[in-house]
Amino acid sequence: MTWVRRGGLANLLFLLPLLCIFGVFSWGPIVESFIISLQHTNFIVTTWADPFWANFAFVLKDPTFGLAVRNTGYFALLALILGYPVPLVLAVVMSEVKRFKGLFSVLAYLPVVILPVVSVLLWKTEFYDAGASGVFNTILSWFHIPPQPWIQTAATAMPSLVIEATWAAAGGTIIIYLAALTNVPPELYDAAEVDGAGIWQKLWHVTLPQLRGIMLVTFILQIIGTAQVFLEPYLFTGGGPVQSTTTIMLLIFQYAFQSSDGGSNLGSATALSLMLAAFLAVFSAVYFRVTRSWSQN
Amino acid sequence: MSATPVISPEEVVLGQPSRVSARSLARSRRQKAKANKDAGLDRGIVSATEWKRTQIRFPLATAQLVLLILLVIVGLLPILWLMKAALTPTPDTLAEPLAIFPHGITWSNISQAFGVNIKIQDYFLNTIWVAAGAWFVQIVVATTGGFALSVLRPKYGKIVSAFVIATLFLPAIVLLIPLYLTILHPLVIGGSLLNTFWAVWLPSGASAFNVVLVMRFFDSLPREIFEAAQTDGAGPFRLFWSIVLPMSRPVIGVVTVFAVINAWKDFLWPNLVLPGGTDPASVQPLSVRLPAIQGTTEVGPYLASLAIATLIPVIMFLLFQRTFLSGGGFGGAVKG
């Protein structure tokens, strides 16, 4: 009774929603995912894997796995080359705008507001229409450029996905950089001018070092995000043509829910998702260890 | 890629507790900006003297103009094109996608989008249900849990907090399959949750980000208030309902923005647990339904449906620009 009187019961009652929801939908499934990765299961029959690493071995031996890793890496690399510098450059130019600054931000953010599914479907069915009367191909014809196949060929599919993904995401990153740019202390620019610095020198020696911390964060967030890219390959191409856009996430999904033998390989799907999570955890840990000294000014 | 007051992850986890609300912060920032402008302190890379020199001003103004034109093309034109296509007869859109109403305007695309075959209004209503329920579950879990861990502070609270924070950095993908199995065979409730809103609502509550956000806010509230209330005889329930909750409006606002935007945008999870069965119109949100009908719907009405699904958030955005732009940042950077 003293436990109740001291508020023990009330404490527990307030924690109850959190404990139930996290227990059933977070902690429980985490433990379960380790168990499933050691089992053969297809929603109906469940047996222990023998040897216990059989699911992991299956994934590593699957030729599609190597392809998926390469495709995901290719997507991440293209997204980095295209998507990392563009928002930074745009934000720096936008921060120097004197009038109608708000208009610039609103325009840049508009693509982010659109439902991602709608963006992909619009680009897929109309903009990337490979026929001569597709939207992009019509625009190209004004400049006498022949129609492009966009998502129809293995060589052009992945870059096409990256262009749409960058368009859809750049606005969010621009807003982050704009906020960081307003936080650069003006005294630093004044001081640089006293030392005779021009615009480029101020940009290089004041602005960029001041943005270093946030640039390091956006970099790792982009890597973690692109490593788990799913929406674009799933809706644009379903992994094709000839598996050229099958990413790791898509392979996990295919193992679990679209297995070619009609069954479903939950064990291998879970094994692969654990490997992806472990890779991202190690990568982030190493990244933060290596960059810790860089982010301090 | 998949938004919120500008709160960086490090700030949430490691940073200083903030005692001010997002709104008052934005207000003070605006006032400061105005004061700085008046005092000539509001400056960026280019100084006022440099801006007066033609060889600097001319290329810079040109760059800004080019940027504006570029942003109109990239940000606005695709949306305007979609609105135009919604009012264009299908053959015109297919033959000359960039011609502006070559054979006039049609309203039939719109009426078909609301008609028996597409029923976009039903799916829009489902989207609202999905968002409202997910919001409610997240608010209940985050506020009660945050209250217990940050204000009541039982002995075992530190362990619970550690377990919550541990899930903060976990990629959602690890949970996908075990979570799906949980929805198929929920332990206590019995019977599958597939094709019910609960399948989206309940898992959304397990957001470590929300709990950490609320805990950090409660930690920043002055403890003297709680002690004074307890001295006056308020029990934990009274303290929660009459003191802490009314003070939590700013953080509840942040969680709300996150919850609604995530519920609105999410595709992978609802697509998996709301396959629709015999009556997709009763459960599926827009994000799940629009891809499903892509192959079977005529282009004109289909683009009208996409346009309707786009117009709603765009209008919300234009009305609440400041909330989006001060908070939208991180949601946009983290693509899931």
C-alpha cells in the first residue's frame, strides 16, 4: 500500500501507454527481427534455420544482392553529386536577395509540399513519357534534342529517378541552409572586410566554415536516406528495366512480399534489413568519429 | 523525404533545453531581424558598400533574377501544368501536353474524379482519418510518457528513457517485417489488424522522436511550479491535466505538425497494411489509392485526381507558410 500511496501506481499508469505501444510496436519487433532472421518462415510454416546463418548466407550468395548494393550505391552517389551542392548554392544566392526573399523560399519549397506519391506518378506517367509527345521530350524537341527513353532503359532509368528525387527534396535542404545562413554572425563579415576580403574570400573563409556543422549533418542524413530509397524505384520502375533500379529496400520487399516462387522469404528479408541497419549504424558511428574534429570552429 | 520549428537532431538529443515556444521564438527572431535591419546589422556576405558598386551589383542582381526564373520553372510550373491538365480533355493532354487548352476547357475530369469510379473524396476522408488517429495516439503516448519520465521520475524511469532513446537511431526498415507480423497476429487483441486504421495508428505511437521532444520540453519547465501544485494538494492526474498539459501547447504543436505531415506522406507502411480487400474506399488513404488506380484510369480524370491531391496541401502551405518554412526543414531532408 505504501507503494501506491507514494505514487507508484500513478507513475505506472502514466507510463502504461508508452510501455504498451513501444513494447508491442517497437521493442518487441526489434527482438523478433533477430529471431526471424534465424528462421525459415512464410507466414504459415516456421522452422529454425540450419545452420543458423543460413538466411544471411542465402542473401550474400544471391546475385541480385550484389546488384542491389551496386544500384543503391549508384543512386546514393548520383543523389550526392546532384542533390548535395545544388541546395547549398541556391541557398547562398537566395540569402543575398534583398526584396521578395519570402517568394524565393515559397517557390523553392513548393515541390516538397506535394504528396511524394503524386510527384512520382506525375513524373512517371507524363513528364518521363518516352514517346515524342511526353512533356520533357516535347521541351527537348524545342532545342532539337531527340526524345529520351527516361525510365525505359537500364542506362537512363537510375539518373531519371535521381533527378525526380532531387527535385522533390531540394526545397527542404534549402530551408535548412537558409536558416543556418541567417545565423552567421555579421561581425565575422565586417572583420573579414577590415582585412580586405572580397566576396569570394568571404564566402570561402567565413560562410562555408560557418555552415560546416550543418553540412556534415545534411550529408549523413542524405546518405542514410538514400541507402533506404524505396518509393522512387518501387513506383517508377518496380526495380527494372533488367533490375537496373533494384535497390536494397526493394530487394527486402521482394524477398518478403513478392517472391518469384510464390512463397515468401521473411527470414532472408529480415536478415538483409538487419545487415543494412548494421551497415548504417557502423557508417554513422565512423562518420561522426572522423568528422568530430572538423565540425568545431 | 519526407517537416517542424527548426530543431536539429543534435539539438533535440544533446542541446540546451529551450524554455520558449516555437511561435514566440519566431516572433522574437522577426523583431530582432527588424531591429538589425534598422541598425544596418542585417547583412550577408555582400556588404552595403559592395552592393553599391555596379560591377558587383549587376552580376549579382542578374544571378538572382535567373534564380527566380529557375525557381518559377522548377517549383511552380509543374503544379500549374498539373492544374491545366486537370481541365484539359484527355486527347489534348496526350497529343500536345504543353499546349494551353487547344480545344477548350473540360470540367468532366473533375466530376469523374469525384464520381463512382475514382471517389477521390472517400480516399481524402480516409487520409484525414489516418492522420487524425495517428496524431491522437502519438500525442497520448508522448505526453503521458514524457510526463511520467520527466516530471514524476520513478526510479526505473532512467531505464525506460534509455530504451526509448535507443530506438531513436534505428532505421525503420528493421521493424518492417516483424511489425507486419505483429499486425497480422496481434498478441492481446486477437484477430488481424490488416485493413483497419489501427494498423497505421498504433505503430505510429512508437515514435522515440516525439517522446524525446516532449521530455526535453518538460525538463525545461520550472520544477517549482510542480512542487507548488503538489504542496497545494494536486495529485499526479491534476498536475498533468491542469498544469502540465496547458503549458505544453508549443511542443504539442510541434508533434502535431510532424504527425500530420508524416501520416499524409507515408506510403510504404500504409500500402502494406491497408491493401483494401473488397472495399478499398473504406480504409485506403490517397497515397495508397493513387498508385493503385494508375493503370486503370483514363489520363484526364487521373491527372484531375492528382491535381486535387496536390491543391489541398499547396493551399495549406500558402496559408501557413511560416509554420512550414520554419519547421519544414528536417522533414524534407530525411527521406524515408
